[in-house]
Amino acid sequence: MIYSTATVPVNPAGEAPLTRDQAWAGLVLKARDARQFLPPGLCTRCDVVYDGADHIVREATIGGAELREIIAFEPGHKVSFFQATGPREGVIVNELFEDEAGALQLRFYCYTGLRGKAPGGPEEQAEQAWMDSDKGYKTALLSTLKRTRELVAQGAL
């Protein structure tokens, strides 16, 4: 089993500030179409195939892998990506919260395993190392906030 987490400030010094509502709107848009929000070329297809009151189902190609995710929303707070098909099984979460000083933060965390691979084996160890690196999911958090700022600046959010 893989557990990984990364947290970034929503409003670091030198960046145009985002409100919680704007950051939340960016997370919802990312859930609906990750192509705009992930690092360039990482997501090449993203289609919502079911749209419910508190969750959606999307099919996507991310990092060359075909996957289906059930995405649950806790409005203003948390988006949970349940891995229904694809190389991983488990859940990936994006969460907005205020730290002890009241500053808005965006956290990624996941509990996943690799389908068809030995638990704790070399493939999972490599996946864990990648997720924990600055090239892992932290880049998705940063690119999501960057794209959200662009949409706010364009008046689209």
C-alpha cells in the first residue's frame, strides 16, 4: 500500500491571491477536465461519463494510462478520486484547509496500491518515491493553482 501526501500554500508570496471559492472552483473544473490543470501533455483525454448531484464518473488518459474514476465532492473542502480502473486502486484526495495561522492550503494525499503488483514490491516502492518527490503529485497541485489563477485573471472564474 502506498501513502503519500504533499501540501502547498494556495496564496504564496508574490502570487495573485485566490479566495477559497476560487480555489474550490478550480478543483471542480480539474475534476471535470484535468487536461487544463495538470502539467502539459500529462492528461490527453478526460470525459465525464456520469454527472450526479455529489459525484461524477470520468474516463481519462493520464500519463498514458487509461482509467475510470468516481469523483466525490465535499463542497468547498475536498475532492476524492476513487480509482475504479487503471494502474492504481484506492483513493487520491485534494483538500482545501486553513493551517494554524489561518492561511489557505491545498493538500494532496492518497492511499493506493498498484493493481497486479506485489504489495510493497519494487513497483510500489518506485511509485512511492515518485509520489513523494517534487515531480510527483505536488506538481499537479501547483499546476492546478496556476491554471486557476489564469482563469481568474481572464474573468472565467
